[in-house]
Amino acid sequence: MTPAIELIGIDKRFGAVHANKDITLEIAQGSIHGIIGENGAGKSTLMSILFGFYSADKGEIKIKGRPVKIKSSSDAISFGIGMVHQHFMLVDPFTVLENVVLGAEGGRLIGPALAKAREELTRLARDYELEVDPDAIVGELPVGLQQRVEILKALFKGAETLILDEPTGVLTPDEADHLFRILGQLRDQGKTVILITHKLREIMAITDHVSVMRRGEMVATKETKKTSVEELAELMVGRRVLLRVKKGKAKPGQVVLDVKNLTWKDRKGVARVDNVSFTVRSGEIVGIAGVSGNGQSELLELISGISKPSSGQIIFEGKDIGILGDPRHVREEGLAHVPEDRQHRGLIASFDASESGILGWQYDESLGRGFRLDRQAVVARSKKDMLEFDVRPADPLLRSGKFSGGNQQKIILAREIGRDPDLLIVGQPTRGVDIGAIEFIHRRIIALRDEGKAILLVSVELDEIRSLSDRILVMFAGRIMGERGPEANERELGLLMAGVSKDAA
């Protein structure tokens, strides 16, 4: 059968960066094809060329054997290519129906277009298990249903090939399983799916073929059933990778952090953290699982002193730090914080690495006195941290924004762990991080635990939570739904993440 998509000799540069190097790839019709690679491997650039966001410097695109020129996303849609982005392209105040028809109104009168869309939505819902209320306001829908709306948009516009970029990052395990059933039905009815993901187990579960990119090149394409997670990881990184951290049994000591009935309400009076209580002991990792947006971010900001509680207490080593409401004073008490958003909270892109490497600690007397920093001491500290944490390149004077996501994360971890904290709180430690850097970061967190430190870990990655944590708390709608051990299965944790009571789960 003629391939659905052929990319032949695709080459793309952005200045000195050679993002795609003479890439050739075939995607079979009626298949699910995975594309994996580390950050900066070039996979998103390649798919952006296919969807018309970029134009290739060289190369050819064929759709069902016919050469085509794709200069815009409108061109791609006209050739039957749709894309569901990692960050949804929806208009929150519009209804599902209005979002689906947007850009395909078909004339000055909106009424006939809406009537046609409603009829088509009914058919698509029936054929692909994409049920969603066409009159619901999109901004009020949970993320799983918003994703369905994105898929419906693409199918409504005639997509025969559907590109999905990291589609399960915002889903519970049950929602991810339902998405896979939808993708399987799309394949069974002749549609072609291209899946970009960093989750190798998902690749093994749902794809027919998988292509691996490394440093802008296509290094391998494998039939999924004839490969393994270990082989794919090695192809991505270029060396063997330890996918699951080996750790001994935890030896919990005294309570370091005692959170009591903690509540925080936003400006509208909505409780984003709702009567939360838990403890973290020395020598253990307590993981908090949950779909993003269920109060985890606000909880970390409260404990780190960025926000003040509406009520409740945060007892750190016998002292109520909730009343301080000042990150500097919280740090001085012996708490370190790796924020969820490294770009906006962890470092300053325009600062050089040595400057980002002391943020929050700039008042330390070892780095200067008064209002003046000892530049030589700052650079020397940064160089030492970079070598210890394998930051590449180990250049303290390079601008922070020039480092890859994984190396930016290492700069932040070096800064926080290097101060020998009694309590480390970590938000999304490996979000957007290369698989090789993930292995390194996990080892450092385990080593810190084994030194007797207390660690509070927040992650939306269940594999990460289960691999690292000694105890797992699950948050939903600002509340702790239950506590489980690391042996808990995804089904059980997924029910708690979806708000099912701990007794029912």
C-alpha cells in the first residue's frame, strides 16, 4: 500500500542549529506511528514542517504518493492532516460546537454551519467514542474532554492523518486508556495516527511502528512488537540507560514537616488547597500524585513561603513557617525548593548560569558582603556545581536560556541540593527533561534520601511517583484523597486522581 506520508530528505536549520538533518520517513496508512527522541532531537520541528508551521530548507513531502507543497497549516488541513497540540488551541468561552466549526464556517451565515457541525459531531461521537456535550462551554470542561474537542476539530475538518503531541501529559491513567481506545478505533477505520511522546511504555502499548530521533537525525525505525523499552531508550540517548532507579528500603526518622489542616483560597474565595494534612520524615520521599491543576502547585508555594495560608499550619522542624510568608526566611530555616516551572520560577533566562545558580542564596556571606557580590566566588561556586551535577556545557558565563531543559534543571538542583537542606520540595523534577538527565536526577534524589534528608515530591508522572516515593499521597480538587505505598497499581491511583473516594478505590 502507498504510504500515507513520505518525508524525503527533509533538512531544516535555525541559524547555527541544524534541527533536522536529511530525514527520510515513511508512515503507513491505517497505522499508529510513534516518534520519540530527547529534547532537541528535532521531532517537533519535523512535525511542524509536516503541519505547515515551518518550511523545510530542503526535501520533499508526499501524501499518498503525491508530492505536495505545505506552506501553512491551512495547506496541511486541505491535504487531510490534523494536529492536536500539547497545549490546546481552544477558545474557552465558546461552546464545543463553536470551537469545532471555528475556521470552517463556510460562509457568512453561521446557522447552517452549526447545524451541519452538530450532525457531524453526533456521527463522530458514535463512531469513535468521542462523546461530549456540543453545547458545553469548553473552558468549563475537564482537560480529558477538551482533548476530545481537539480531536473532533481535526476529524470535522477531514483529517485522514492525525498528529498528537504528548497527548497523555494532562490525563489520568483511565483517561489515557480511553484515548488509546479512540486512537485504536481511528486506526481500525483507516485513519493514520502519528504519536509524539516521551513515554516509552505508551509507545509499546499503542503503536505499530516507532521511529527514533537523536540530535536532528533519524537513527532507527522499528516494528514495535519487535523492540523493547530498553532498546528504544538506548537508541534515544546513545548509551544504556537505567530506566528504574534502584533504591533500598527507606529508614524514616523524625518528623521534619508537619502540615496541619492547611487551606488556601484564591481571590474568588475558592479553596485551591482544602484542609490538607500530612507529614514528611527524615530519610523518606513522600510523593504527591494527581492530574495537574488539583492544588499541587499551590501547596508547594505555601510550603516554600511564596504564598501565605488562609488557615492551618506548616510546621517545619518544630517551627510554624506558614506565618513567615517569605521564601528567604524559609530557606534560612533549612528548606530548599525546586519549582515546577523552571523558566519562570527556577532561573532567569537572561542571567548567566552562575547568577541563576545563586538565586535565593545571594545573601550568603560566602558569596559577598552587603549589597556587593564577589563575582569570582560566584563563578567558582557555579563551576564546582556544574562539574558535580554534570551540567553541559560546564560554562558558568553562558546565558541560562541557552542551556537545554535538562541542563537548566541540573543548575537548579545543584543550587538547592548543594545547600545541604533538611527538607527538599521538588515540583515536576523531570518535566521536559531528556531521558539521560532523568536517570541522573532520580539518582541524586535517592542519594539525598539515603543521607537522611526529607523530600516532598510532586509529579504528574505516575511512573516517576511510584519509582521514587516511599509513600504516595493523591490530590484531587485541593484535597488529599488517600495515601498508598509505591506498590499501588495505576488503576487504584488513577481512581483517586479522578476524585473517587479512598474507600471506593
